[in-house]
Amino acid sequence: SQSDREETKRRQAQVRKLEREEEAILTDLGTLEEEHTVLSNQLADPAVYSDGAKAKAVQAHLKANEAQQAGLHEKWETVASELEALKG
């Protein structure tokens, strides 16, 4: 029926939207993970580690990066479960 086709189209549009959102989240997570590696390597550098101000700045960036990653992981889990529910 007409309403079934409309519901199917609406569901497909929602799935596409969530898939794009999921792709963006995963891209952002990849970027943050790369940044985390760079920051961790900086912190391991004796020149940075022995400079209290530099070390604190890098640690602050690491902490912010980890918080962003945690937030994106939560968002990704939500999007993934919504997608799973829609796809049945």
C-alpha cells in the first residue's frame, strides 16, 4: 500500500542518514587516535617530559583528546544500535 511504501522510503532515508553519521564519527575517531599517538610520543620525548610546562600542556591535550574519543564512542554506539534496529 501507499503508506507501506512511504514508511519504507522513510526508513531507508533514516538508514542512509545514520550511515553517513556513523562514517563521519569513525573518521573523526581515526583522526583523534592518530593525534593521541602523536601526543603520547611527544610526552615520551625526554625534551618534552623534562620541561614541566610542555609536559603539562601535552598531558592536557591528551586528556581532552581522550574525552573527545569517549564522547564519540558513545555517540557511535548510539548510532550503531539505531542502525541495527532500523535494518532489523
